[in-house]
Amino acid sequence: MVRKLVLFVILLIGGCSFSYGAQQIPMHIIDETPVGHSGPYAPARPWYITQDEIVFTLSATPEDYTLVLLDEDDEVVYSDTLLSGSTMFVLPSTLSGNFELRLIPFASTYCYRGYLEL
């Protein structure tokens, strides 16, 4: 917890100085709404998250999300909650490898999915 707080303060003070190695991760929507739902929906645009090592930044979340990190065997290795208005999250530094990141809104049938390497 203290490490996350220190990292957050460093990011606030340092501003953009940590963005040198950052990369964008496209988060595509996966909609599991049953066929025959009522009403048309507009196509969803991908949501981009910027990764800089284990620090991730995103546009403010419009609602509460569950963050789930899956390994290559589809095992959940990390999960957390992103509250409405969140703009960043930090993953544990002990994780390494290729992962699937899912952002799942509370009480929804869809999720955003992207792939990352730590």
C-alpha cells in the first residue's frame, strides 16, 4: 500500500517524465448480450489504456469496474476494483509474462478485453 502511494506521488510530481517507454493497449469490447435484445446499440469504440511498466493510465472510468488479469492458462492471477472516475491503476511488480486484461462493469453483460506483457 505504501509503495502504491509513493508511486502515485512520484507520478504526480514527475508528470509526463515517465511516459518514455509507454505503449497503448487497445481494449476491445466483448458483448455477451443475448440475441434478440430490444433496441439498437451504437458500435462501441475501443478503449485505449497506456502502459508504462506496471503503471496503467486510462480516461476516467464512467462507472465502477472489476479489473481481472488472466494468465495464458485463463487462470485469474490478479483482480481489483476500479471505482468510477479512476484514471490509473498499478499492477503488482511480482507479475511477469503475457496476460489478458479484462475490465468488467458492475452488473453488465459486456467487458473490455486487451492483451499485455509485463
